[in-house]
Amino acid sequence: MTTTRRSLLAGAALAAGLSLAPAFAQTPTEIELFFPVPVDGQLARDMAVLIKEFNTAHPAIKATPVYTGSYDETLIKTRAAMKAGKAPAAVIMSANFLLDLKIEGEIQSLDGLVKADGKTNEQFMGQFFPALHGNAVIDRSIYGVPFHNSTPLLYVNVDHLKEAGLDPEKLPENWQDLVTAAKKLTRREGERTTRWGITLPSNYDYGGWILQALTQSNGGQWFNPEFGGEVYYDTPSMLGALTFWSDLIAKHKVHPSGVQAGGAVSSAFLAGQSSMVLLSTGSLTHIRTNAKFPYKVAFVPKNLRNEVPIGGASLVIPKGVEGERRKAAWTLINWMTSPEKSAWWSRATGYFAPNKAAYDTPEMKAFIATNPDAGVAVKQLDYASAWFATYKTVPVRKAIEDELQAVLAGKKQPKEALAAAQKQADEILRPYVEQTALKLPTQ
Amino acid sequence: MTQAILSARAIGAGESRGRPFWPRGDTALAFGLLAPSLLLLGLFTYAPVVQLVWQALTAQSTIGGPQLFAGLENFRALFADGAFRKALANNLIYALGTVVPSLVLALGLALALVRSTQVNALLRALLFVPVLFPLVAAASIFLFIFLPGIGLLDYHLAKLALSGPNWLGDPDVALYAIMGLTIWKNAGYYMLFFLAGLQGVPADAYEAAILDGANPWQRLRHVTLPYLKPTIGFVMVIGLLNVVTQVDHVFVLTKGGPSDSTNLLLFYVYQQAVETYDVGRAAAGTLVMLALLLAITAGSLRTLERSFGEKEP
């Protein structure tokens, strides 16, 4: 992995060096693609393969992939590059940062490029699953093109189910089923729990996402998808979701207390120390490769309805990328999100291919036939909606995550926690609200 | 280091007697020789500090708009922020809970391994190993050690039929888990300074103490420790600076969570700059940290000089 990264960096340095040389008419347009790897080193290699193929197919463009770390680090590095006046031509950006970037005026609308291709926005976005539109289209303008996406998914250890006398054909569909199954699956030796019935990740970022899934499954909405200045933390739907999570720990005793990091949750599942877990569909490949036991996946159990948020990343073009570089970036974006490439990347990573037509390719049909778990994940997309995004998404999310973590550690009751989170979030959102919804005619 | 400071002072004192208006030849030469590093210092240290001060006084008044002068607003917001006060308090606990135990541990280890035998050399090397890891790497190792249920700690506790706490996921425990990592990481480093310091304790001082009938504890209390004062002072400075400037492990292990219970000042500044995108408040936080660092350094350097004075009356 290090060699790959090093050679990528070397490539990036080389590209930077070359771009200083005077441009001749024949030289290809140089563009850089900033890309995060949220999972592991293998993906960085896959990306290099993908871009190499693109460069061979497009002699007029020379794209350089630049590995930029996690989603958060990619955001930091993009902003730093823009401040230095060297904005990358395209970035694979966490889908819930798009609204923030648009509000701060850091990414450009892609409407003009879509129009130049002779398409309407609806025609262009029509190729992607409807659940993904919410985080890509802001105020009817396209700001991002979905690249790889995910939803939370229930993973179940089939051996444990059989051992506990549960039917592996009937996985928990609602919260009551989930609690009943989790109780049967939990194993104790005296005071010590040796196996937990269910574990949900609750570290920063992951915890907010899972809580959003529970809230939506409970009929709630979490935030106003049309206006970035409102969150619905102190509401009955959220109170139900948070209380349910806290009951799994304190009342039913089927879930470990305190914060569980995402990586620890997948390790616990793979080690057989947790029989059921909620994790991203992005973990599918990891679980499939490493599970030493049969497992099954299912929709996130519901209380009132099946609904989950999407996750993942979109391709964006920063402000300040103009002319030939903008056109080249657009060519790259369209190529990367085409059905074939989208399907290839999906099989390599475990993420969804956002392009619906990807699932009509013969390779993908064969893949789903041999890996039915990937098929379940895609079906859940019909019940998915936009990922939490507001003005200052991360601190607004942290406001509830800090309270969630306090509840999971038994430090606070759900009701007071939600009130505190709402207060904190409203405080962060205040400047935006004052400059938008509360900016009224004074005369 | 202190030696250099002391001699620099001596030079300064010598020069102040009857200095001509125009710099003497050797002063010009001195500045000429210093110019390259002064230039670099100016470009990469002092200029950014000036820029930082300016940033701390500016804020965005309209969203997506430019940074405008805002006076001390950022500092007001900073001290009004519960998360900042929490980070400050955490940092104090963290400072006390890591510097003191690492110092005691390092001194103990140094005393135990002061005699140069082959076994001791091996043990010293082993104890020094944690220092060789970058903090990020060490934190990644501890991620596995602290992993609930499966991790090294819980694995061995399970053999004793015990269940450990959720090391990094319990707000009451997480900061102490991180402190444990820090002590493990730093004690070997500080031991090195104490080993060096112990070489400077004259053997006849011990002989005299033994002749006077001092027991081992009295020898430590009245001979070793007074001679080690400058070393203790120096290690304390290094330790305190580490406490403020190193947060790699927080970044890797907890990101300041659960519920801000492991948030430290530098990580708070990072959050303000990167997550909240509030450059002004991040700059204000940095200045507060800088002031703390300067106070620590100045205070300890003075103590150091004083203890040097005591040693040679």
C-alpha cells in the first residue's frame, strides 16, 4: 500500500511540476482527482487502475488521482488547495458535505455542463437511484454526481440464530422482533457477557448516521431536507429512537454500554462476540471476505416504516475550475459514473453503484446471483432518503452525537439529552437562520 | 541548552558596557551569520504568528463572505463555549495525570538501571522502544489493545473471568486510557534524561552520605534528588510541552469523544478550524495555547536557571 501511495504522491508531484511548464496546443489537459479511501489500501490501487484506463481512453486528458485520506481529510485538503489557488478539477466528496460547500460557495453548479450535453437536470439525474438525488441536487441545481453510496444494513450470524433456536429464514423485521431475537442470542457467564445480541456503532459520524436510520424507521425526519437551518432533535420520533437504543443497553441488556466504534463493531461480529450488528453496506466486502461463518443481511428493522438514510460520496467540481479543465473534469465524472465503471467499482468496494443501469450489465447480474447479500442491500435503496445535511453539518451532528454518547454510557436520560442537543444545534444554526429564513423586510 | 542560554547572557552582559552607536564588526558578523536562520524563522515562525493574531481578530459576518475585523469577539465566544472549557479542564487533568507519573516512573527506572551492566543495557533498550514509535503508530496499536471484548486487555481479563470497562467508549474511563498510553510512550524517553543526570551525581557525595549513616531513602532524598533538580526541571518542561502539542492519539483513538471527554485543546482547535470551519475561533484558541506554552516555558526556564545557581554556589 505504501508504495502505491508513494507512487501516487510522486505522480501528483510530477503532475504539479509539469503543469508549471508552458502549455502547448498538443499537450493533454492536466486534471487532478482528489479521492478518499474510507475503507482500506486495496481501494487506492483500484482507483489507480480505473484512472489509468480513463487516461488510455482519453488521450486529450491526463488525469492524476491524488489520495487524500478519509472523507474528512479530503474536505480539509480540498479547502486547503482552493485557498492556495490550486483547486483540484474534481473531488470525490462525502455526500453530506455538499450542502455546506454550496452554502460557503466552494463548489460549482453543474447545470451548465448538463445543459451543454443537451440534457435537462431531470434527464441527467434520472440515471441515478431516486434516494441519491437529495444530497446531490440543492435548490433544483445539480452540485454533485453520485459515485458510490451505502445505507445501514442488519448483519446476522446464521450459526448463532440456529443455536438459539431461531429461524434463519425469518430475520427480525421490526423492533419487537429485534429485541426478542437479541435476548435469545445474548450469552452470559455469571456477571460477564460473552456474547451480545446486537451492537450498533456510535462513534462520531457513524453514531449520527445510525441514529438517523432509527429515527426514520420510527417515522421521523431528523432534519429539514429542503432548508439547511432546521433539525428536529427534540421530537417524539427521535425520542422513541434514542430511548429504544438506550433500552437495548439498560433495560434489555442485549447491547454493550458506552461508545462502540465502527471498526470494533465489525470485529466483534467477525469474532462471534456480537450476533447481530448494524453496519454500512460499504462493509459488505469486508464481512464477506473475513466471516468464517454463514451470515445473512436484512433491512434495518422498523418501528413504523422502512426508511434509512444514504451514505457515501459524490463527485464535485470546486469553484474556480474553468475552461478546458472544467470540461475535462466533466468528461472524467461522466466516465466514472457510467454503468460499466460504476458496476466495476461497486464490485471492488461493496458500495452501491448509484447508476441504475449498472445493475443491468451482465457482470453485475452474475455478481448479484452469486452474492444475494449485495442484492438485499440494493433493494433497500427503494426505502432510502437523503443523508443528514445542514449548515455546518459536522458540528450540528456532533451536538446530538455527544448527547447520544452520554445516553449510551448511562449518564443522561434520552429526554433531557435531546433537549440539550436541540439547544446546541439551534445555537450553531442561528447565523444561517438569521441570514435566510428570519431575514425579513424591515420597511 | 541551558548552558547556551547562560553563555548567551554572559555575552550580552559583557557587551552592554559602553556599546558604540554603530554595531561593532563582530556584531555585524554575528547578525550576518544568523541571517539565514533569522530569515527562515521570520518566514515560517514569526510571520505566521502575526497572521494568526490577525485571524484571531477577524470573523465572517455573512455566510460565505470575507473575514472582517471583529475585535475580541472570537475570544468571548471561545470562553463562552462549554466544549472549550471542557477541553481546558481535560488538558489540566491530562497534564497532571501524565507528567507526574511518567516522571516518577522514569526516575525509578533510571535509578534501577543506573549501573552499566549488559542486562541493564538490554532493559534500557527495551524500555526505550516505545519512544521509537511515532505516536500515531502507537495509538493504532493501542486501538487493538483497548478493543472491547477482543482486544489484548479484555482477552487477558476474560481469562481471569473479569470483564473490563469499555476502555475508549466510557466517558469516565476514556481519558485515563489515553493517559495510560501517554505514560507508556514517554516514560522511557524521560528515563534517558535521568540516566544522564545520574552520571553527574558525584560519587563522593554518596560516600559522605554513607559515612554519615544515611539510609537509601535519605540518600535519595538528600543527595540524588537535589543533584537531579535541573534534570527534573528540564524533563518537566518537555513533558508539559508534549501535553499541549501532541494529540495524535486522541485523533486516532477517540476523536475527542465520548461526549468530549477526551477532547484536548489542540484537538479542539482542529475541530474549530476543520469541522466548524471557524478560522477566527481556531486562531483565538491557538493563541490561548501559545500563551500557555510561553508561560510554561518561561516559568520553567527560570526555575532551571535558579537550580543551576544552587548547584554551584
